[in-house]
Amino acid sequence: MHETMLETTVTYSIDYQGKRCTVEHVPARVCQETGEARFAPETVERIQAQIQGGSPPDRVLEMPVFDFARSPAQLQ
């Protein structure tokens, strides 16, 4: 299989200390066939520093959460 990588930016999400964190405009190499994103080591270090650094986020979003394991009868 021949992978075709595209240099682009992506939105990266991770759970940190029980909270979902999102970092936008992250440089990545993305496989056009599989959608897999690969990050340079420096990029990963910067993501970790931003999330763990204690600086305030640029904005905060409220996000609905659904439990897939909940039975259909419980949905009504």
C-alpha cells in the first residue's frame, strides 16, 4: 500500500485530568487514504506544554455527552 501524506493542520483532542481538551490548528502529516495523523516530536511536546502548562485556554466550549451503553428503553 502506498501512503500519500499531506501536510496540513488538524484539531487534536485528548482527555487530561478528567477533562476533554482540544487544540486547534495543529500541524500534522495526514494519510489521504486512512486519515491517520502523524505529528513531529516538537509538536507533541508543544501540545503537552499547552495543556499541562496552566495557561488559560483561548475559549471554552460546552459539549453534550451521550452514553452509547445506555439501553434504548432508557432513552425514552
